[in-house]
Amino acid sequence: MSDPKVTVIVSCYNSEKYIRQALDSILSQDYDRFQVIAIDDGSTDSTASILKAYGDRIIVLTHSDGGNYGQFAAL
């Protein structure tokens, strides 16, 4: 892929219930010049492992101090 023209940022905190649906929807778009950055705010459910399963298809960032500030703070 050449340099992306669009960046999709997904902030998440304890989002295991919907994160797969959201990411699968983004990744299934016809337009392919985009990157996905998921920002996890130290989720305590299985969100982190779900994000990891996407491998190099997405970029995952996690708050370095463990987070737990909530989804809004993940931005």
C-alpha cells in the first residue's frame, strides 16, 4: 500500500462486545488507501487481545501508564 490518504482512529476501553464489528466494517471498505489506529485505554476485558489478533492490519496504541481513564481519554 502506498502512503495512506485517510487515517481512521478507533478509541476503545473495555470494548470487547463491539470492537470486532467496528474493525471488520472499517477493513472491509472498497477504498484501500487508509490506515487504522486503535487506541486502547488499558482495557481490562479482552479488547487488547482482540486488537492484537488483527496483526499488522491495524496499528495499536496503548496508554503507557496503563490508562483506565475511559474511552474518551483514549483520544
